[in-house]
Amino acid sequence: MNLTSPSQVKAWCIENEFHPNKTMGQNFLIDRNALVAIVDAGLAPLAGVAKPRVLEIGPGLGVLTEELLSRGCEVLAIEKDPVLAGRLKEALGEPSALEVVAGDALDHVSGDLGGFDCMVSNLPYQAGTRILLELVQRRAIPCMTALVQSEVAERLAAREGSKTRGLAGVWAQLDYDVEIVRKVSAACFWPRPEIGSSVVRLVRHDRNLDFSAEEREFFHKLTKKAFEHRRKQLGSVFRDMIQSTARAEELSNEDWKNLVKGLMEK
């Protein structure tokens, strides 16, 4: 089956009485150009790695999986839908480089993630942000490229002073450089979602290796409380701690880091 052919994908679903589940965010990528773009973006930082070990979350019918395997990757695919998980390996010809795990990705990403060179995924709409935030806090995967809702990508990449700046961006950028690679039209999926998507890439940096576990914990608590009251000045939110007229979205990650270190030294 050509996984980028809308007619063939629809025919398979009808033949197998499979109905894409909106609640699970099952929107299958059916555009060849978008497919190549996300895999190119995901593997670009791994130049020189002979056989990249890739984590894929939500493989669905296997369009990304098939492309990754064709490029010599070893893939661990986590699929929540038991029907799709059960068919994936056989449908792709029983490749030895593919391991399929049936289950909720949120249950698995909190475990051991050692050994992956990257993650490349078309993340489910409903759980995509939660999965990415869990992964960035773990810092276990050097490079993560995901197809997500455009508004999620914009929040992750937002810089200080931006209207879209929020907790997701602050947490992601603590250890990753975030870049929106390209937008992907809703017409590139079946069923067609109501909004467009974007390919976002997160590449781990080493600028905050001096941040201790205690400082990281305080960083997350401080920023979470600040963004819960994002319309207020920091001096109003932290009356006994901070003297500032700035609001949460106005601070850069370096500002937050310096603030955390300063408060912990008191």
C-alpha cells in the first residue's frame, strides 16, 4: 500500500472497518513532500551516524516508519491504538530494524530513554504538548523533530516578549534550541484536521550544564507559578521574593536562570 496515497489509505480503512479516532488524534499524513521534509529535518543533525536509533511516537499506518527504515534507521515505534500497533510490523514486511510497542507513549517516555539518537514523530494532537514537555525535561534525546499543531510549534519556539511566549517555550528552551522548520497544510492529512500543522525541531544544547538538579526543580516551580499569573507583574506574584515590574513572558531563559541562581543564593 502506498501510504501517501489518499485513495489507498481510505480504501484500507474501509476494507478493514477502521475508523480514525479523533479523540486519539489520528490524522494520517498523506503528502510525500511533507513526509520527506520531516524526515530530512529529523535526520539532518545526525550526519555521520551510520544507523540512527530513532524513537517514533504514534506511527499510525507507518508512513514515517517506512521512510525512516528506508534510510537505514533502527526504529522503536510506540502506538496506542491496538489495531494499528498489531498490524504495523507485518504491513511493512517484518523489518528486523523495527520494534513496535503497544501502549500509551506517556507511560513509556517516563522510563529509560537511553540510546536514542533522535525522535521523529507525527505526534497525536491531543497529547503532543504533554509528550514533548515530558521529553524535554528528561533531556535524554539529543534531537527531536515533530509534526504538531502550528500553535504548539509557535509556543515552543516563542522568544521573550512574544505574545505566544509561555511555559512550554521556557521549559523547552532551557535545554533545547527550538526551530520551526516548515508549515504543513491541513490538506496533507486524512482525515483533514481543522487547523494546520508545523514541523518543529528541538536540538539539545549544553549551555546550562551548570544548572544543578535543585536549581532545575526551582526553575520549574518558579516559572510555572509566574505563568499561572502571566498578566501580573512578577513583583506582584512574588511579593516577598522579587522586585520587578516585568511580566513572565518578557524574561528570556537566561533571565530566568539568573533569577533562580540569585534567589537560591539568598
